[in-house]
Amino acid sequence: MKAAIISTALAAALLTGCGSSPESTVRNFYKAVDAGKVDQALESIDESSKSLWGSKLSAMVAQKVRKYDACDGIKSIEIKETAAKGDTWTGTSFVYFNNDKCKPEPDRWRLMKTGGKWLATVQ
């Protein structure tokens, strides 16, 4: 169960480099995962989540890297169901793969604006 929560947050992540908007943070995360850059993807996650989950976050992102590679990479990313309130943003993303045998992957996101940057939180 915790792995599913981490996976969702990571995608939720679970995000590459911090973005100037929540949507750019999410897209940057996926671009880093698609490129196999685990450390870059982890830059989109807030420090308290990194401290809480430790090496499990790296393992979850690495698992996504393997999946995306097996699915021939990302075809497109859709971001839907967004809501913003102050410095908090939530949304759902859908990753579609180049290999049509791979089903779209939905992820729920929660981002907080910290130091002028949007970062994902992992709960």
C-alpha cells in the first residue's frame, strides 16, 4: 500500500527540476524519468518528503525509469483535474507511452510552492 502511495506521489513525483508552474514541474519530472535521470527527477520533490522516505524515493523513480524504457518512452502527458489554493496545487496526470501495449499511467499530484519553486510532496 505504501509503495502505491509513493508511486502515485512520485509520478506525483513524484517531478525533474523545479518548475515555474505546477504543470511545468510535473512535465519536467516525467521528462527526467523518460531520460533515465533519477537524480534530476528527485529535484522536483520537497526536502521533507526526501527526509521522510529516504532511499525509497530513488527506488520508486528508478522503477518508473525501467517501466518507461520498457514502454518505449513517453508519447504524451495530459494534466487534468487541477485545483489551486494559495501555494498548494493538486492535479492528476496521465502518461501515454509510445508502445500501445502499455496502458496510460495516471498519477495524483500535490505540490507546494517553496522558495518560489513548485515542489511535489510525497505522503
